[in-house]
Amino acid sequence: MTPGIEVYDATVRAEEGFSLLSLLLMLPVVELVLLALIGMSVISWAIMIHKFFRLNSAARQSAAFLDVFWKSKRLDSVYEQSGQFRKSPVAEVFKAGYQELAKLTSGGQNADGSDNLLRSLRRASSVESTHLERYVTFLATTGSTGPFIGLLGTVWGILGAFHKLGAPGQQATIQVVGPDIAEALIATAVGLVAAIPAVMAYNYFNSKIRVLNTEMENFSADFLNIVKRHLH
């Protein structure tokens, strides 16, 4: 093969690679990244508003239910009033425990049947904990992936800007690449704007959920002790 043909082949391969890169950079990746981040941010804010009111209601009603529970002398009276605290996870645990207790007493079982009661309380606590944690993981996902998705848009946009500089006849001026770089940097900014509130809300909601989970565990233990004393 002659040197002239080798140079020609190398030039053709370079042009083919350049054309392929041009086609890839024509894809609206930055715009898609911005749309994805805006969508994630909107969903995150909807979740934050919903969970804020939901967890506050759960904490407030749980405190009110516990006040009723410890002031009452009869479990059946507490059960009748528990319908007022539908958003309280502690009240839901009590209702599950009371219904299991009614089965035990109607069947004539003694304290040995308290294992069934314990399982019922744990199952109800697990269900309520799952309800409290619903949608919160999306905030963690937004907080952890948002900056990287934005960075992807930024890198892609900067690649496009430098690729434009390499085009024939283009001058290396800020007027040529400035708009593309600015658009690319916006992707990172939007990623941070979506991620920062999501992370803060995730940590706040997790602390509230831990408190409610602790309340359910403590109530389950207290309720089980009360029942064991009466079954003996």
C-alpha cells in the first residue's frame, strides 16, 4: 500500500468519526436532562408537601391517642374512641392488638397465646412503618442522582461547544461557544436545585418517622405487658 493511500484512509476514518460525533452531539441531551430534573423536582416538592402534613398529623394524633389510652381504664372504651385517630400509626397498632386480644379471650386462651398478640402488634407496626416511609425513598433518589444527571447535561453541552469550535470556518470566540456553555452549566445548577431540598426533606422526614416507629415499639411493649397481667 502506498503512503498516499494510507493518508487518504486515515483522513476518511477521521471524517467518519467526526461525522458520528456530530450526529451524537445533535441529540437534545441537555434539554432532556433539564426536563428530567424539572420533573424530578416537581414530584419531590409534591411528596414533601404531602409527607409534611401526613407526618405532622400522625404525630399529633398519636400524642392525642396515647393521652386517651393512658387516661382510660377500659380497653373497649379506648377501642371505641380509636376511630377518631385514623392517621395515628399508634392507634392502628392498638386496633390490631385489641382485635387479636378479642380472639384470644373469646377462644379461652391464657397468657401462652400472647405470642399471637405479639406477632399481630409487630405486623401492624411494620405495615404502619411502610406507610410512613412511602414515597420518601424518591427524595433520596433525587438527592443522590440529581447532581450527577445535571453533570451529565453539563458535560454533554460542553462537548457540543468544543465540537462547534472544531468545525471548519469557526472562530474561537466567546460569542460562538458562550451560549452553549451557559446552557450546559444550567443543567448542573438545576440538578443542585432539585437535589438540595430533597436531601434536606429526606433527613427531616426520616427523623420524624424514627420517632413514630419508636412510639409504636414502646406502645406495643406496654400494651403487651398490660394484657399479660390481665390474662394471668
